[in-house]
Amino acid sequence: VLITGLNPLRDARPDTPVPVARGFATWGTDSGHDNKKLSEPRAFALNDESLVNMAYAAYKKTHDVGVRIATAFYGRAPAKTYFFGGSEGGREALMMAQRFPNDFDGIVSVVPVAHYTGVNLMRARLAQLQADGGWIDPAKVKLIRDAVNAACDKLDGLADGVIGAYEKCMSVFDVGTLRCPNGADTGDTCLSDAQIEADRFVHRPFAYPFALKNGVAAFPGWNYGSEVQPGGMVASITGTAPPKFPIASAKEQSVAWNNADGFVRYLFVRDANFNSLTFSPEKFAGRIREISEMFDTTDPDLSPFQAHGGKLILKGNGADYQRSVLQEISYYNAVLAKMGKARVDAFVRFFVTPGVNHPGNGVMASGAPVPAKVDLLGALDAWADTGKAPDMLTQVTEDRQPPFKITASRPMCRHPLAPRYDGKGDPNEAESFACAAQ
């Protein structure tokens, strides 16, 4: 099904017109299946054609058909063709750069599910730890949040509830300081040994039992920063109840377990009745590698995309407990290692927004939203047209109604730099921050 792209783009400012109102022809795809018509969201994976379509084929087909329709209608081919996607769409965006490098002149990939296979292997193992005494209830998650903020909030020069030093915090905060006496669970004022192990599991690299596509051997884990934010650690990692099988209420289970359970049964094992809590990857190694080859977007060699003249904007969110900014960092570093910084700087820009979750939302200690709205399509289009790459963008909080008053702004820095407060300016003004080393 060919669909339009009439909704606002991910992270777009409220005053930014949708692409079709800016002179773009837009198209998209449902990748060949409608989840609402399925018994479960991942039941499509039992159909081989649907699986390949979602992995990569549907987006190539849609590109080719969209270009033909636009060319027939306007009497000329599009001058530039861009792909814009976030989350699963971000994975698709990277897939286009890696598998079909000649199809797009510019790509925006926001919080991509690059380690599509590995993140669900990690989530499946995490569920087993949680079901075996390692589950952390919402009150204990708040305990972790308070300790993280005490250790890390001021690392960027401003105590505002935003962990600006999103990488440095990983070496500063130690969850072991919250250990209960003798390691037993004595209530919500401390963590048991099993809970500490589970939290460390979440926040450390997870080594796969065998290498996946492109030789990738581990998922980098998650960083700290949005433990009790909407869509944060409770919603994404722990849930409001320990993992169960079968899942009786998706609302009480975490995003991690809802996803991993479906992946195990439908993509890895291909048995809807399989008990996902008993899953052992080694028993399904061949199938897991097949899924990795189809879905993962971890190829660090973007030379063909660069040779085509393509431009890539990659964006991570610094408090993302679904896809993890550490995943984007590990991929970007792999590209640097493969191609060299000078080549990468010529066609890739990697930005990170600290303090916001997977959908791009965050709340400061004051209750105000973290400035996170930005026109990434405009930045990409200007880069493709003029050749001048964006080095720092400004993100804003803006009234949703005209005249769209900007109430706060902050710089969106190129990784590995992050916003640092100057100690004297208005913290609601981007000019009061500099992009500095963490």
C-alpha cells in the first residue's frame, strides 16, 4: 500500500510546514501488512514475503514506484530524493544508505533500530533475569533516578534534571551504592543483589553468544537519564510488573518484553505458542543470523553512498531506553574506524539531544519540556543544495499555536560534544550553552 507523508516529521517544530507544503512530493509505505488485522503485531513474520518486505524490500519498491509516479505527474524526475525516518523508520533510513546507496541524495535517520536483532536478544535475556528476582519496581526505579541525578545532573554545569553528560555519567554513577544490607530485598529504599545485577545488565554491553551481521559481537546497553520520564525506564525496560508468559496485559509489561516476546516466537522460533522465557539463542543460531542479515543496519562502509554524493544526518536521544544512544554512538564510531574522520565529516553529521526519550520528549526538574524540536529536513536540504554541512543546530520549545512563541532553546551538538552551561546566562537561551567535551 502506497501511503502519503502528510504528517509532521519526527522532532519537527510546530511552526514548520509539512514537507508537501514546502514543495516536496511525499510518499511512504506500510511495508505490506497492517498490524491491526493481525492476531499479534509480529504475526506477519510467519509470511516470508512480508518479512523480507519489512526488512528492506518494501522501501526499495516504494522508492521506485514513487519516483515513477512523480516523474509521470510533473514531467521530470525529482531533482533530489530524501529518506526521513525515526525508530523503525530510522533503521529503514540506514538500510537505504547501506543496501540501496544510489537511490537517495540525502537521509535523516533518527534513533534508528540499527541492532534490530541484537537488542531483542538482550531484551529476552533481561526478561529472564527480571523473572528470576531481578525485577525493579517503579519505586526502586525512582530511587535509581534520584541517585543518578545526584551523581550526574551537574556534570554539564546546570542542575536542571537533564543529564547533559550522557556518556560521562556511565563512569560516574555506580548503582552498587544502593545495595541493601546483605544484598537481600528489604524494601524500596535499596536494591537487592539480583536487582543490582539486572540494572548493571541493562547498562553494560551484552555479548552475543555468536557474532551477527558485519561481525557485530555485542549490544552496547543503555545509558542513564530518563528513569522516571514518560516513556522512560519503567515503560521501556522494567514495566509495572515482572515479565510473564503468556503476556496477559501488554500495558503492565515493558516495551522491552513485549517486543522480545514477539521477536522470539515469530521471528526466531516461528512458533506462536513457544514460551519465550525459556528461550536459548544457541538453539536457533542459524535462524537468528538469517534475521540479522535481513534486518540489521550495522554496515560501517558507507563508501557507495558517499560516492553517490549522499548526505546523512544521524540523530540520537540521550535518554532513550528503547533504542539506546550508545547504539548510535557505537555505529558512528564503527563508520569512523572504517572510513576515517575526514571522509566521514564530508557526508555524515551525528547529533545527540540529551535528556529526551525515544520519541524525543523530556521533562526538566522545573516541569518544563526539554527543548527538542528542530527542522532536520531543512538542515539536510540546505546541505544537499549548498554543500555547507550543519555543525550545530538549535532545538527549541515552542508554543503549539500561532505565533509559535519560542519559550526555551538549546544547542544540538555534534557527538562527542554536548551542551555545557556557561554558569551565568539564561538557562532557557541556547546562547548560554557551548558545545563542549563531556
